[in-house]
Amino acid sequence: MTHDSGGARSALRRCVPLPADDFAERHWDRAPLLSRRLDDYTDLLDLDDVDELLSRRALRTPFVRMAQQGKVIPAARYTGGGGPGAEIGDQVRDERVFELLAGGATLVLQGLHRLWPPLVDLAGDLGRELGVPVQINAYLTPPGNQGFATHYDTHAVFVLQVAGTKRWRVHPPVVTDPVERQPWGGRADEVAAVAAGEPALDVVLAPGDALYLPRGWLHAAEAQDDWSLHLTVGLRAPTRLSVVEALLDLAADEPALRAGLPMGTDPGDGASIAPVLADTVKALHEWLDTLDPRDVADRWRRARAGAGAARPAPMRPVAQAAALARLCADDRVRLRPGLPVRVTEADRVAVEAPDRTVTMPAVCAPAVRALLDGRVHRVGDLPGLDEDDRLVLTRRLLTETILVLDA
């Protein structure tokens, strides 16, 4: 976790009232935290914004979901084509959403960290502060209704109450620290049994309140006497299992761990497996003792470059493409926020991003180090190169979208 300096308007401080160190020690992955009158969240999304998204933004599934009394409503009941020139059949039909809302259904706007600018910014800032991928959904529930039955999430969440009031009943986990392969549906009976008992928290969230729930904590929420809108900020933090998965990926490079089992080994027979297990554990220990943590980090970094990785901050592709040809010494550039990079220097200098590596002559090293320090730099001020080479280097890193133009 990257600890903030305690600024009142940092992304984390919009979600919890504690300094980052205190939150990490007392609550992160440990215990719920209720915060009253923490902030006004209407700048992030309000009821008018929800109408804008539904009526004018041509939302499609899976960015919209609806549920009622614990059951997900089939998308065909509220989606269809968008008319001439927009016949794609999974677009939101606002009149159908209206009918379902009037009947008590809950509306879920999913993936708002990808399409609504204030939430794109919040997710990016919070992700950089905490060092984890962040996702944001919004939940709109009519008065007196409940969209989902008691369940748990396999990632931690911040709940930010925007409008209306909602009663939350929170129970301890039936599975401690569940991961994605352990969804609550596989333990529905256990969840229902615990939910029937006394809750650990039974609270009504009002506008400006926030609630932190670690993964695995059971919860259900019911709107009270008015329309309730809240944001759920999901924190997709890695676990020790993530490290094990990176090790498993690396293990494929170790011949001793690729060795076949003796002919006739019966995987269903403990007596047959016992000596194989002992040999495998021994080989595994010997291999683990030789590992360089940098190799594990590199493999993990590359693995996280896929669908589960946090996206770097949005860039302006049209403006950046147009600027390449007319780049000049007075232009200002910076490392793309949220893009993890590593610089290595040998015969050539290499910039390693999660999904690509860019190499350049060693003479570029001072300029590269400057460009990737996170600050804004004027192209003409880059050290160690003449004017033409500064432009060539900067244009190369802009083309690779490692740098972005400073707006």
C-alpha cells in the first residue's frame, strides 16, 4: 500500500476518515469500518447523472444489470436495438428500465470506472494510492426494496452513500478471505444460516456515509423510505495465492518439476501418491531456495498485464497521434500515470512496461531516467542528448504510450 500524506481530499480520505497507516493496521482485510458524514459524493454521480447514462449514453450490457428480491432479471427484459444505424440488440431501453424500477427492481450500473469521468478519476487516484486495481459500480434501489440477497464478495469494497438511505445488515464471514474461485453461491446454505443470526452491524447509511467491508463479510442492503443510490468501490487486491500462482508459472521452467510420474502411478491412491509427493516436495524446496525475488516479481508483473490488471490513466489518442509529427522542444511530456515501468541499463537502456519492452542506446539513459520520474518535463531540457535525439527519444516513448503529452 502506498501511504498518502493524509490530505483531506485524497481518494482514500474520501472513503475512510483515518490516515492510511491507521486504516491499514486496523481495518485493511480485517474488519468493517463505518464512517458517518464523511463526504458529499454527488460530484461523483447523482440521480440526474443516472438518468443521463440511461437515456442518452447508449449503455449496453454488461454495463447495466437489474435485480429484484435476490434474483437477477434477464437482460432481454430491458435491452433492445437502438434504432436506425444503432441496431445492436443489447442497448438499454429506458422505457423498460422505467417499468422495472417502478415495480421495485434495483438498477446496477457496472464498470463506471471505465465510462463516467469523475469515477474514472476516483478509481485511478485510489488505485495509485493503494496499489490495487479498482472497479466502481452504482446501485439504485426504489424505496422499501432490496435487490440482492445476503452474499459476500471476494474482494474488499468501499460503499459510498450518495442519495437516500439504505439499511445494511453485515455478518461475519463463512469463509475467511475468499478468493474468486470461492464465490458465495457455492456456500448458499451456510450464508443463509449465518444471515439468520444476529448481525455484526445493522446500520442505515445516509448521504455522505461510507462503509468499508473486507472480502468475505456477508451483507444485504434494503432501501428505506426514499430512492437509494450508492457507489460500491471494489478493491481487487492481490493475495498470497497470487504469489503462489506466479511461482507456479515459473515452475514450468524447472526441469525437475516437469518430470513425469512413474509408470502406473494411481492419482486416486494415497499409497501410490505418497512417494511421488515426497519427491515433488523435495524438488520444490530445492527449486524455491534458488529463486531470485526479482524473477518472481518480473513474472508476476507480466501475468498482471492481462485482463486483471489495473488500467493506467486515460490518454488522448487523437491528440497524441496528431502531435507526434509536430513535436517540438517546447512540448511537455510525462510518464503515463498509473503505468508501472522499470528501467534497466546495460549495453542498452530498456524500459519495461507490463506488456512490452522498449530498448534504446545507452546514451539515452539520463534522459530516460528523467522522463520516467513522474514529473512533467520540457522536451528541450532533457539531459545528455542533442535536440534531434531528444525529439527522437520522446517521439518513440510517446508512440509506445509510455509517455503522454501534458495537457
